[in-house]
Amino acid sequence: MNKLLTALFGALTASLLVSSPALAQTSGYPNRPIKLIVGLTPGASSDTVAREVAKGLTERLKVPVIVENKPGANTIIASNMVAKAAPDGYTFLVSSSMNATNPWVYEQLPYNYRKDLKNIVLLGMAPNLIAANSKVPVNNLKELIAYAQKNPGGFSYGSAGVGSVHHLLMEIVAKQSGITLNHIPYKGGSVAIQDVVGGNVNSYFGTISSTRLFIQRGDLKPLFVTSEKRSKYMPQVETLEENGLKNLNSGYWLGLAAPAGVPDAIIQRINKEANEVLRSSEVIQRLEAQAIDPKGGSVADMEKFFEAELMFWKEAAAAAQITPMAVQ
């Protein structure tokens, strides 16, 4: 009996010793400022969502939650920064659709998302839309196709860069429609939109949130959305599905991720608090005012969603005949 008690005591002691580092990391957490790293410039959908979530988390966690913008290289700079950060629960990535496209667009990333980062929660979804300069003689997808057939390569569209979500989608639309389009890549959506408004480029493919103000002012006109159903933000605009293009339903999503070594207790805590923030009527109202749908869900939900996104964009990159390129 004494030997059995001794063995049990030894096993319990060993268990406590093994778990003590994790306990030490989560005890009293958080006790200093937390950073949310965004891979795009201020004003982008990622930045908008990040600042709403940061404000809510600050109130709930009782420590400052600060948004830092680290734009560049299709969010690779920001993603790599978080992947290499200390796994202590004080640095998080505002992940996005680009984290699901980058593995298929670049030859060698400086990090492995599946090994170096850990998904936490889906924050929001911004519907995609292509908008043209108001003077362009095209009002919908059918007219765009007819125009491009008469003028091969004569219809131009801007995007946030080569290999971006919107570049891949538009190339698939062009391929399925049997047309050739002129892609003009930019380092950011705001510059591209200004060029479209100024008449230098025919159209811009981005999110409703990035183009809605210009559409309301009459500078731009919407051609189609990529959501499964018509968006409540622009119900007058046709979907790709309505035009016979199947299985291209997508939105620009935003999530939250952490360095892979962050203890599960912290991951679950952040997931719980983020969900509470996203359920707030004030946050829902502010995000929907920017044409962004708040989401939420469990860590497992986010993992399942991310895996589906990886496969979708792998097939999309192949269909668009994207040749992986070096990270710039």
C-alpha cells in the first residue's frame, strides 16, 4: 500500500512539474499590454476589425490592447513577425484570406502557417465586389464579358497586388468566361481606387467596405459581388452565381491567430473574450456600418474554416495558372 501511495505521489508531482511552465504563463494573465499585428495599412478592412476588437478586448481584459500596422508583401511581413514572436500571449496576428492564398502564390514563405501559428477565432467577413469607373460602358458581368470579347485585354482592373484574393478570383472569372483582362496590381487598395475614380484604370476588385462610399457618391458603379446570395449591403448587385459562374462564392475574412507555442489556456481565454466582443450590439452595429459581418465561434470552428479556405485557394491558384514567385 505504501509503495502504491509513493508511486501515485510521484506521478502527481511529475505531472505538476511538467505543467508548471504553462501554469506560470497563464497565472495572472494578462498583466501588460497586448499587441494585435495587422498586415495592411490603416483604413483597410483588417484594420477596421482589429481596432473594434482591440477596443473591446481592452475593456474586457483590463489591459491596453494595441493595434500595430506592419503592411507589406501580401501580409507576409506581419505574419512572419507574429510567427517568430515569443509565445507568451502578448502578440497576436489579425489573420486574413491572404494567409490562405500565400502558400500557393509564393515559392518559399519565411514561416509555415500551420506549424508556426495557431488559429483562435474568425472575426469577420467582408463581401467582395468589383466596381468600375462610372463612365465605363459596362454595368454588369454580362456587359463586361461582351466588352472584353470585343476588346481583348482592353478592360483593366486593379487589385491590392499579384496573388491577392481579388486577383485570383478575377482571373478565374476571366478564364471561366473565356475573356482576357488587364490586371493592374497595387500595393494597397486606396491607391487603386483613386486611379479608378480618376479614370486611369477601368475598375477595382476589392470589398464592399472599401468601395461603398465611392459608389454612393456616383464615382464608381458596382458590377457584381462574389457572395453566395446578394449582399444586404448592396442588394441591387448581381452575384456570380446568378451569372452562371459556380463555386466561386467567397468573402474577404479576418481572424485572430497566435504564435504556435502559446498555451491553450490563453488561446481559449482570448477566444472567449473575442466572442463576447463580437456579440456586442455596439460592435455589430459599427462593423455592419462598414459592410463587414461579425462572425465568432470556437477554435475548432476556425480550424475547420481555415482548412477549407486553404483548399479553395489552392484550387483557385491552379485554375488561375499562378506561378509561385519569390517573396519581395
